[in-house]
Amino acid sequence: MTARLGVLVACISLALPAAAQSSLLPRFSGSTAPGFTLWSLSDPVPQADGSVTGVSQLSVPLSVRAALGRWTFDAGAAFASSRAEFEDAGGETRTLTLSGLTDVRLRARVPVAGEGVVLTAGVNVPTGATKLSADETAVLQLTGAPALRMPVPALGVGFGATLGVVAARQAGRWAIAVGASVEERTEYTPIEIALAGGTQSTSIDPGLATHLTLGADRTVGSHRLALLVVGDVYGKDALTDGGDDEASVKYTLGPSVTGLARLDLALSGWRDAAASVSVRQRSAFKDGDGAKVDGSNGLYFEANLTGVRGAPYSRGIVYGVDALWHSGIDATDAMVGAAAAIGGVTLGLDLPLSNSALRITARVQGGSMDTGTKKFSATGVTLTAALGGR
């Protein structure tokens, strides 16, 4: 969600003073953030493919950006290798894996109509796997659990395209932006698979999704405040399990509303500091007959405070604290729908280099989770080395 706020704020900045800022944008820049995340569960947690005891992921994301005249282009992809440890009733353990490239996401932005409007277009190139085996789907439903916040929750989502527009204007001290986009989805998410009962080789025939966005940005003293509200409305999807019968389940995801606030802090001795809070309400989805499915709605709350202490262009120390609370989704006992209350602490180094910057961080998390059939505690560690250059 923070990434979506960043995109909207970038569009506000591009739309309002685009002519002045275009010369300041680097022609090319890139970043990568290889990381390893490991979660351990206090007790084996029953799932469709056995009782899971832990899950881990090695991820290597890569993004590049190019500014060509008035146009800004972005591309991103990642490699991920995920492992899940399961234990059967006899105490025997087995390891399931899911590895490969993600889809390549391409996006372009250009200011139009007197610099006050930004046109955006995106394409999802289907380079990642979408048809998964039962074992791979079992791993996907773990890496896609919102409470675990894995860097790569899914590999392929199939071909997709998005077209949108953001209109921005100055209103006193506020920069206001209103955006709308239509998305031709081929995406299935781990939550969708769990709600629709998919367990085998899975594919989806999705409907359109419409996204409406309202954002605002202003200075507050020496600080900067950004606000964002996003509404998502989905068309009817059909999820198909592979097999001899090719059974199909039709459903419609319920509308969702997300609110996010971010305050960038200008603090003495800190070259970067920010606090953010987000709340998302996912309403109940409907089955093929149009009836709402009880227990398929959920509420998600997350907050974090991060900063880098140190002078500009010198070595800095990274600090961070975060917390989340998820209500859970009662319609499934899969980990992807688990209720959770988890907190985390981050510590690291920020090392400016000649034409780039290296940030090395370690994040420790812990808390409680509840699938509806099992309550347990979970502890996680994430190690990341992020490198950005221009």
C-alpha cells in the first residue's frame, strides 16, 4: 500500500511542476534488494496439505526507471525461491518448494492537458508461472499470507493491462490529486484461491477491476503529510481447478476501501524519517449465485515508524518499528486468511556510495496468529541488502 501512495505522490509532483522537474530526473536509475525471510511457528498448524511448521523465501527483486523527455518509464521483476516445511500425523516431515521468476511489470507516465493531468498505462508481461501444482499452491497460500508480508507473495498472475489518469491541482497549501484506472485482470491471489477452494493446478478467468483514488499532500511546518484513499471494485471471476473434470467456481470479490496517511519528518540529526498508518476494509465476496459468503470480509491495520540517523552523504544507522493487526477471514482456515497481531523491529546501516547507496537491514518480528482452528505464535527474521543507483 505504501508503494501505491508513492506512485500517487509522484504523479502529483509530476503533474504540478512537471516542466521544472523533468530536467532533474535521472535518465536511468535502478535498484535491487535481495533478501531472505524465515518464519517459524510455535506449533504445527493444520492446512490442506498437512501441518506447516515454517516457511522461508529468498527473493531478488529488480527495478529500473528511465526518463525520456516528458515520459517516465518503470519496469520491475523478481526471482523468488520459497520453501515450506510440513509435518504429517506420524511426525514425518517434508519440504515443498515454489521457485521461479515473477511477471515483468511495465509502466509509463506522461503529463498531458497543460501539465495538470498525468496519463498512466501499465502492462503485466506473463513471465511467471500461473498454473501451479497442488504442492506449489500450498506454498503460495503461505507466502501470500498478508501477516507474513513476504517480499514476493506470488510468481505469475498472467497477462494484464491497466489504463488510468491522475488529475492534480494546487488548493492553497494542499496538492490534491484524483485518479481512476481500469484493470484487465488475469490475477489470482492466494486469498482468492483459498476462498474459492482451489487446491490443484489453478487458473482464472477474471473480470475487470476499477480503482478510484483520492490523494492529498502538503507541508506541515518543516514536515510533509500525504493522505490517500483508494476504492477497488471487481467484476465476476471464474477460478478453474485442473484435473479431469476441470471444475469451475464463479465468484465476485467484494469492494475494498483503503486509507493511508504518511508523515515525512524533518528531524535534526536524521536524514530520513517517516511514520505511516494504513487501514483496509475488505468486504465479503459473492458466490456464483450472487449471495454474500459469510465470514469472507476482513479488516487490516498496519503502522510503522522508520528513519535513518546520520548526516547527508555519510554513514547512517537505520531504525524502525512496525505493528499490524488483521481480523482474519473466517471463511477459510488457510494461513492466508489467518487473524494476526504482530510487531517488528528493524536495525541496519545506510552506506552512501559514489553513484549509489547500499542499505543493509535486519528485521525481527513476532506475535500471535489464529486460523480459526489453531492459535499459535510466530517469529520471523528478514535480512535485506538494498542497492540503488543512477
